[in-house]
Amino acid sequence: MQVLWSFALTGVVFLAVTFLGTPFPAVNEPHYLCKAKALVQPGWCVRDFFLQSANVHYCFLMLTGWVANFSSLAVAVILGRLLCVWLMTVGWVMLGRALGLTPLRIVLAALLFVAGTLVGSFSGEWLLGGFESKVPAGGLCLISIAVWLEGIRGCCPGKMAAAGVCSGMACALHPVVGGWISVCQCATGTVYAGLQARWLWGPARGRAIKVVVGWCCYAIATLTASLPGIVPAVRFLLSSDVSERDKARANFIQVFWRLRHHMDPAELLPEQWAYAAVMLTITVCTYLISRRRYRNCSPESPPPVVSQRAATGETLLMGIFGFSLLLAACGIGVGWRTVPLEQLTGWQWRAALLKFYPFRTLDALLPICSGLLVASVLPNSVNGSGTWGRRWAMVACGTAVMCLLIVGTRPSAPPGYTAKQYRDWQDACGWLKQNTPADALILTPREAFGFKWYAERAEYVCYKDCPQDAAGILEWDRRLWYLHHWTLRSSSDGAYDESDLQQLRRDTQCDYVLTRTLGPFDRAPLWTVGEWQIYQVPEQQRE
């Protein structure tokens, strides 16, 4: 019964983060869902070059695209968020039980985990919120770690294989998220199997053989289950549609410009470093406290078997955490610089390595490990006094308070918009959806958010929607620079006249312009709402 309560309350907290604390659509949902729909329905927004670019998250996009094709983007997101909450809740409860936490402590750990994610992050990563490939991959990783802990402690090759299947599925959905966790698990398992291998010719030979066989089962199952996603990702990386010089330039644009807030350690803010330092200190200190508790047991009163299993589980979890820390340290070493970026030597190989997100795994594990370990070392009085019902009522009240805090963190509009500007933006997108041809190409502003979601029309270029293949990144960069220069030329005489629009038509084939900052135009807008205006680009004149 208590396990069901822990599952329910953990699910409520995760639901609150996902549905009450996250806007609809969330920051990356239009990016992923529109790409998914275009993959399954090629005629949709066919002139949008981002939607036609290569797909690295092929499995996720294909699975999600079929749902969006038979329903709508909004329904697909709702179903996807519910699936993510379920996976995260199942994974969290399983991992808590694998670490020996009581049901009450599992809920407290979930509250601490959510609090840690609300406070901040190291490199801008998160695991709870909108529906994108890394969220279900993260849930599968939690399930994998929980089953892996049980399998490696019980020397059960079958459970190790099951853990490998979960890891492989996570890799298929998101090669980076699932891949790095699998690497950390394999590395930890290698160390553990190596320590056990010394007993192959000793009295514990049977156990040692099972540990080594289990490690092999995990690795083989992970690789096999990941093939549907890894094969397209490897083909994506090995594609040679551009020269090596252009690949290096695309990596530079991706790592040191577009995604520098995730990949470039020199761009991380002081508060992000402080967050990582505090969370790392909490994680290490609580682990040492837990270990000291077990070491203090005397031979006459050894710790119970459950405590011994919990101690082994915590050590193995810290092994995964330690390898993620090592991975992040390597990323810091690769990307750290004391000179301006234009003077950085070896930027080609640095960018080629940093584009694999070396900080993402540590960023995810910091609130996870700290929440679980803090909950494990809380004094027994945390269970409260009184009846079973009273204790759970207190936890339920704490869950309700956390839900209210989560609601208070929800932004009223995306970055770059006020609430009114965002409502007007949606109205403008709706007008274009109703009054323009389905194959229209629209010039949207740099701060455009969810345009294809609301208008279902192609964009000439969108700053948010940067492709991930080298050719797509270079074309994305070229289009942004073209608009920059066209805007400077067109505004140099104080007005956007017909010749400027004719030039725009010749160079981009755009049919309409949606803006709130460009102008004044010589022609009247087709439609206006608030600060937004929609202009039609004249047909190209025949010579």
C-alpha cells in the first residue's frame, strides 16, 4: 500500500512540473513535433528548409510523427508528456527501492530532485518538463539503472540484459542521453567486474562468473536494442555531403555560437558553476555520511542485509556519477580557454568533441543523486510521529506546497515576448494559417517561437530551428546573415520600398513578411494586430 502511495505522490509532483510548471507548447516542443510531423507527412510545410534537413533523432521523430499525423500536434504533446511522466515516475520509484529507500523517503527524494531542478542547472539541461526525445530517454535510463543495480548485486545476467534493453531503447530515442549513461554504466560495471574477476579461481568463483557474464549481457543487449537509433545517427555523423573544412566551420557555429550555453564551458555563468559546486558537495558529503553509518557497525551487530544492499547500490550509483563527473571534467579541459575565441588554437578538434554534450549527463545526475542520497541519510524522525495516515498526510501536504511553488515558476510568455505580445503573435500566426496558401513561405522575426506550430506554414529561417547536419547548419547560417545584410540595406534610406521587397523575393522566394520591428514599409500591411504586421511580398517581375 505504501509503495502505491509513493508512486502516486511522486507522479503528482512530476505531473505538476510537466503540466502546471511548463508552458504549452514548451520551449522545444514545436522544434521536435514539427520535425516529426514533416518526417511522416512530407508535404507538410514542404518549403521549410529546417524540416527538410537531416534527422539525428530518427526513432523519436518517426514514432512521434505517426501520432501527430493521426491526431494533432497538441494531442501528440499531451500524450507524450503523460508517457514521460509515467516513465520518470516508474524509474524513480524503482531506483529508490533499489537503493533501499522507504516509500516515504522516495517521495521526499522526488521533492528534493524537483527542488534541485527548479533552483538551476549546470549547463542548461533538464529531465522534467516538455515532451522531447531526452525526457523519455531519461526515464528509460532511470529504469535501466534500477534494474542494473538489482542485477549486478544479485549476480543475475537476466536482469542485466533487461537493463541493457532499457539503456538501448534510451540510446535509440536520444543517442547522446542514452549513450553517455550507457557508457557510464558500462565503465562502472567494468570496474566492478574487474574486481570480482580476481575471485574466478577462488571460493567465490560462481559469483564472479555471473558478474562477468552479466556485464557482457548488459553490453550486448544495450548495443542490440540501440541499433534502430544508433545506425541512423552514425550514418548522420559519417555523411560526407560537405568538405572537411565546411564540417569544421559547421561545428564551430554549432558549439561556439548557437549552442554555446550548453557546450562551451567558457560561456557558463558564475551561478551555474556555483550550482554545480553546491550540488556536487551535497552529493559527495551525503554519500560519505551514508558510508560512515555502515562502517560504524560493529562485528557483533553488523548492518542488516537490506542495509548492505543499499550501501552497494549507493556505491554503484556513485560510480556512474563519478564517470559522468570525469566526462564533464574532460569537456572542461577540452573547451577551456583564457584567450578570445578567435585566438583559440585547435578549435577544430575542440568543437568536434564538444558537440557531443559532455556536460549533459552530469547535469542530469546532480539533482538525481543529491535528492536520493539526502533522502537516504535523513534521520528516522523524518518519518514523523503518529499513525501511518498522519505521516503520509504530512508528505501529501508537502507535495501540495511543492506543486504550488512549481505553478509559480511557470513563465507567462516565451523569452522576448510580453504576455500581450505573445497573444497577438498567436493571432497573427492564426491569420496566416487561415488566409494564405498551404505552401506559402513566410519571413518571420528572429524571436519567432512556435510559428510552424501555430501557423502551419514554412519559415524561411528560424533562429531556434537550427539543423544538426553540417550542410543544414551552413545554410541556416547563410540565411541569417543574408537577412542581416538585407535589413541593413533596406533600412539605409529610411523605408522598405518595392525594390527591397522585390530583392527579397528574388533571393528568398518568400511570400509574406511577419514582423514587429521592420519598417516602415511603402505598402500597407495585409493585417495588423498589436505590434505585429503582415505584409505580402510582390510577385517577381518578369524581365
